[in-house]
Amino acid sequence: MSGTSGEGELPGGKRKRSRAWLQRALELGISAVCLWLALRSIDFQALWAALQQARWIWVIPAILGITAMALIKAKRWQILFLPEHEVPYGSVFTAQSAGYLASNVFPGRVGEIVRLVLLASEQPVGAARVLSTIVVERLLDILSCLGVLVLLLPFVELPPLIMRSAYALGIGALAASAVIVLLSFWKTRVLGWSHAVLRHIRFLDRPGVYTAIEHLIDGFAALRGPRGPALIALSFAAWAAVIAEGWSVRMAVQSDAPLTSIVFAVVVTSLGMIAPSSPGYVGVFHFLVVESLRPFGIAQTEAMSIALIWHGVNYIVLSLMGLIMLWVHGTSLGQVVEKWRARKTPIDHEVESVTEP
């Protein structure tokens, strides 16, 4: 009987491994192509000279900028658990830092899983609730980023296609925000609609999915409550910290790039991170910085010097932050990932019920 069961499970396991390998190949392929596009017309001697002549003292405020971003986002994440759960800031910051580290060293968006498992296994918060806050957090990032783009447009001259696309994205963001807030008033009704639709879809008609939808609605409700303004203000503050980091890097390489170009690069790189990529967004980040600065007349070699230092600051600071916080916590990234893969604890089974069909 056991042999038959094992044989029955083998094809499914092979399919999962095949999908994983295809996903890894796609991520590496996209990163390689983007890196090639970013470097194809580079004058490497000029690039090396620009890096040698960089005023590295400006890396200090860049480090402070990315650190401020992480601290602000952790506070925002903590607020998203209220009023049901008062999660300690230290636990939230540790889980977030571990997630950044995992995203830098592991493929496949493992960072989100790492911070979910780490926080939900340490605090009395269900995996579905943690997952819902992560989703709301990502939506806040996208919507506030598009808000920054809309505020930027009157001060820049971009190709007509880019301007039209940017305005369409901005209007779409405002409409999506309104719909999200509106649906949060109709929790019971939305849950009823979900049951009516999903009961016809076998792999989605599960308690874990309905629980996730319920928690997601609760997360959206925070935007219309007394904590809504604070969440929005923290979102824009986090982007301001990222812009300050980018401007500091611009000062380090003694570039003539205007502030508007740095803001536009922040928006483009942030939205572009949705695309599949290798760990640490190598290649994709560099390509997006180069291309976003091109409409402002910034030469490719100059833009690449900005991209290299900017990415380096992000990668090193966030990785060190994750290592330090995990050391303080008394665990390691490998242990957290192994816990997720082993599926041996109640929290892992709960995560699986929500995130896997």
C-alpha cells in the first residue's frame, strides 16, 4: 500500500520540481538579458573611472536612507495587525529583515515566506492574518508609489506614450483604492460573493482561502479607520527615504541627474520589481535604473554607475540587517527555510492551507 501511495505521489512531485526549475530558469534568463541590455553600450573604462572618482562619503546618507525605509515599513506593518494583535515592533522588524535577506540570497520570492513563517511561529498570530497584512502592505506600496508618480508628472517632460501610461496607472491606482476601501465596508457581503463564486472552483473552495479573504478585508478596513492616515503617511515617508537614498548615490557619483529623474527611477524600479528576477534583483534593477534615467539625458555609463552603487547599498545594508536581526533572535535563515520545507509544525500546515492549492 505504501509503495502504491509513493508511486502515486511521484508524478506530482516531478511536476512541482519541473515548475520550480522552469521558474528558476525564467528568473535567471530575465536577469541575464536585463544585465546584458544595461551593459551592452557601456564604456567600461569610463565606468571604472567614475567609480574611482566617486565621493564615497555620500554613501553614508544613502545607508541611512535605506535603513530609515526599513524602520518605517516595519512600523507600518506593525500597525496593520491592530487592533486585534499588538505585535512587538522587534518581532516585526526581525521578520521583515529576515525576509529582505532571503530575497537577496534565495530565488522565487522566498523572502515573503520567510517573514511569514518567522513571525507567525513566534507570535500568536495566524498565518492567514500575517499573509493578509503582507498583501495589504504590498498594495500600499504600489498605490503610494503610483501616487508619487502622479505628483511627479507635472514637473517632468517624458515621451507622450510614457506620460499617457503614467496617468492611466495613476487613475487606476485611485480607482483601485476607492474600490478597496468600499469593499471593506461590506465584509459579510464580499464573503458571501466569495462563497458563491469559489464553490464552483474545486481547488479554491477551501476554508483556508475564505479565511485569507476575511483577513484581507480586515486589513483593507484599516485604511478607512483612524489608522488609515498613519498608514498612508508612513507609506509616503518610506518612499521619501528611498528617494533620499537615490539622491545620495547621485551625489556620490557627481552626476547631473535632476531630482525628478531620481524620483522617476525610484518609481520605475519599484514597479519593475514585480517582474521575475534572480536573487537580489541583479540585472533587472540595473536595467531599470539605466532606462528610467535615459529620458532625462543621463548617459548610460553615468546611469550605470548610479545603478551599481545604489544596488550595492541596498544589497549589503539589507543583507547585514537580516543577518544581525536573526543573530539577535537566535536563529538562522537556513533554519527558517528548513522549517518551511519540512512542513512539520502547525504553523507550516496553516501556511500551506492558505498559500497552496
